[in-house]
Amino acid sequence: MTSRGMWIGVAASVALVAGGTAAAGPAEAGAGRPHCSSGAHTLSHYGDQLYPETGNGGYRSLHTDVHLVYDAPSNRFLAGTHVDLTDRATQCLTDFSLDFERSSSDRVAGPDLAVSSVSVNGRPAKFRFVQPTYPGDPRGQDDPDPRAHQAGQQNPVGGPRHNPLPPACEPQLTGDSPNAQDGQPCPANKLVIIPTHPIRAGATFVVTVRYTGRPGTHIDGDGSTEGWFRSETPPGDGGFVTTEPVGTEAWMPLNDHPSAKPTYDFYDTVNAGKTAIANGILLSQRHNRPDARFPAGSTTWHWRMAAPTASYLVENSIGSYDLTERTAANGIRFYQAQSSSLSPAQQAANRAIMAEQPDITAFQSHFNGPFPFSSNGILIGTPDAGFEEEMQTMIAFASGSIDLETLHHENMHQWWGDNVTESNYDMTFFKEGMATLGEYLYEARTAGATGGPAAFQASLVEQFNTTYARTGSFWRVAPSKPTAYTLFSGSSTYTRPGIAYIAVRQILGPARFNLALQQIQRRYGGGTIDERQLEAAFARQLPNHSKACREKLGQFFRQWFDTGYPTAGGAAKPQITGPGLAGAGFYDRDGDCDGD
């Protein structure tokens, strides 16, 4: 289907909402009235090459109610499955869009979903599916040129026909070459919704999308998959959800971008005996009598995530899970869930590590400030998803096991990535570097347990110096300039920014570094941060605020975050480091930065 896809549904009118009228009448959109237009089909900017198709403009996502009616043995969403998305218009909207991947080239693990109806404030609305268009296309979102709707890893797309335009979407890689799918048509994953009358700027409105079918996984730009993994241990067990960066749209429609952070309620009706695990706090379980959909009965689980949650952090696994909870002295609820099919020995080993989470959270709070959520938890499933993920307040571990170092990494994410989220995908290094720092702090803590504060400090210095000595391709890719092919597999996303934060800690001093972290949490918690804001937050804590030191810190960040070094050795890596570290250091002998 092209961007001129066929219309589906029936005409709609938009109802009144609390506090005012959501719909602008036909005359209001005419001459002398506020201009109304389509919401953007992306939150990316012109020239963006990393998931340029994701997100939707013209409104702000406020809250989402997820209603899943899920049959585990068949792995299908049944009639009654729907989402209610509460949004606020930021412009007068004639139409707007969501992200929803209904089908995939993977006919086994990919989604096979169908939308039955869409409504706005309870009234039926028209809808259609279209391809994304590259951000900033001067010919508009319905550009008839097929090249405006093609996939690519680079800008321009290139590909077999040498497309000179920017990419409209990330390729779903199925070959060994990162550019194997460059130039392929983007799938029509944009669900465009058209109310009869425009929605007035500032109006709050509720969109309901009803759908059924099989949830599945999304094929990513590096060939990996994420989303809803089928759990077959035992056969027909259910589903396991881990979704970074864009896999949530393979099982529910939403505004799929890190900067879209609504709050959530989950109402999962599942087969009797199955457990639903989601973000936040478990509020209730209701046992339902047998019916045509669930002849043996069902249970409705209600979870609430009261804090804003980025699209890739939405958790909603369903299966045979053993779920326990306890409340720590500080009032934080800690949930532990793991697959019932695991051996008693494996479950016991997992519990021993999961029991460390309250202590890990308390330790990391010394650096980051108070834990930002009212609950925290761990989910261990059996599918081999290939990675673990920092699902907000419910960290997901795959393949049936957990390890302590990774738990430190993912738990650190609860502050970095979850509470303070990257503004766009090219800021992934910011939060992965912080989580990697969480691993280094764990190693330093282990050293300090026997050697005291000096051993703690020495561990961090050794980690920096050992890593800084790396050669080869380690320094090749700038952390702020990744491709989807390298985003989650390269040192540029994890290790390089991780040791850069050690250097920043040396430049500022430990106390000022911790203060910077805590101020970032207070200022940007519940929202997003971009690179300029991140660097400014550290600059405010410089012990020497001279112009020379501020400029040198700016050079430090450009070298560490924004520069790729194609050849190894010598000057082919960042030269500015920090006091007491390998490299050129930062301050002069007189404590200034002017080179005198």
C-alpha cells in the first residue's frame, strides 16, 4: 500500500471533551480562522537517519489504557483487545497518526494483526495505513515519488537505484550486509486517523483502536528482533516482551518515540492460571467466569504505571510466572517474577541475585539521588530474546537466568533512560554510557569492600586507563553518530561514553559529579534530555568556571561524543581526559585550562 492508501471505516464526528470542544466546526477551518493541518508522521528532523519513521507530531501523549484480551495457547489477541490513548493537540489537527506494525516479512515470529475500528472520543473515525515519508520532505507527507518512502542506513539512501533522498525508515535487515535492504519500500506502518472535524489546538481527546490477531517481533536495522516473543516453555505458555528500540508497535499502536512518554494502566484479561506482568504497581486481580473466549475461565490483571514511560520501556508479558512482592523500608515495592518452568535450582539461583536489587538500588541512589519510582522489579522469561532490557520498574531478563553485573547495568537505567530519557535515538549513548558506568561502580564497590575508598577510586582509574589504551576499531564511530546496524553492538554506545563519564568525574571531582547527576534527575526527570542540555549540566559543576575551562570541557565532549577516529593509535582518539588519568589530563599546573 502506498501513501495514497485506501480509506477504511466510516465518517466520524468528534465529541465534546471536558473543559471545551475538541472539534472545530467546518467554518472554523475556513478563511479567517486558525489554520488546521495534518499532524506530522514522524518526530524526527530533516536528515535524521536513525529510525526516521518513528513518532508522530501534532499532539502530546498523556495517558494510555492498554486492554489486552490474550489467549496464551494460540498466542492471539481476541475480540475486546484495544488501547485508549489520551492525547492533547498541540496544533489544530485535520488528522494525526500512530505507529502500528500489523505484519512482517517474518511470517512465523512477526506480527499478524488487524484493526477492526478506530474512534475519537467514542465516535467512529476514518483510518488508513500509509508509508512514512522522509522527515522534512518539501513535497509533503503524501509525496508521490516512491523514493521518498524508501529504507536506508545512511543519508542519502543510495541502494541499487542510487536514491539521492534521505531515508524514510530504517531497513528491516534480513541479510548479512548492513546495506542489503537500502532502497526497499518502507512498510505502511503509519496508522492515520481522520475525524470528521478538525481537533482544536489545546484540546484533550481520546483515541480508541480496536484490533485482534497475533502479536510478534520487529526486525531491526541490525537484523536482531524485539517485541513480543512467543514463549513455548511449556508449549503455549504465552508471551515475553522486550522491545528496544521500536518493537512495542509490533503488539500495540502507540506514538513510538522515546520522547513520547505517557503514563499507563494495563488491564490484561488472560487464561486462568496465567500471570500478567507490566510496569508499575499491581492494583488488582479479578477472576472471571468461563465464557466463549475462555472456557476454563480467565483473570483480569490491573497494573498502573503512574510515571511517564518511554515507548520502548513498556512491559506487558503474559505467561506462567511465579510473582512475589515485598516492600522495602523506604516504601518502594520490589517485584520478582520468573518463569514457572525453570528448574528449582535455577529459580533458587535467580532469587539469590534478584534479592540484591534493593541493595543495588540504595547503592546507586548515592550517586543518582532518590529512586524515581514507587516500585522496582525483575522479570525472568525463557525465550532467547538475545538481550536484557531496562523495562521501566520491571527489568526483563531473557533465557531463564540473571547475572549480577547486568543487573547493575539495567538497574542504573531506571534513572538513566527511564526517568531521564534520551531525546532521540542518536542520544542512546548517553544512557547506555551511564548504565555502563553502573557496572564500573559495582566493580569499584567490590574493590572498596576490602580496600576502602582508595581501592574504590583506583578501580575506576584502572578501568579508564585500560580501556583508553584500546586500539583498532574501538574509536572509529562517534557515539552521537551511530547507525542502526551498530547502535547496540559497538563500543561507541557503551564503553566509550562509560569511561568518558569516569573522566568527567575526575574533572569535576566526585562530589560535584554526583551533584550534577542529581540535578539532571531533578530537572529532566519524567522527560527527556538532549546532548546540549547534558553537557551544560556538567559544565555548571566545573570547579573552575573560567572561559578557558568551559571551552575545554566543550572540546572534551566533542572529542568523546561527537568525533570518530578512523585510524588507531597516536592522536586517533580523544586527547583530553581528566586529572589522574592516562592521556593529556584537563587542568594546567595552576588549576586553570589556558595552557600556561
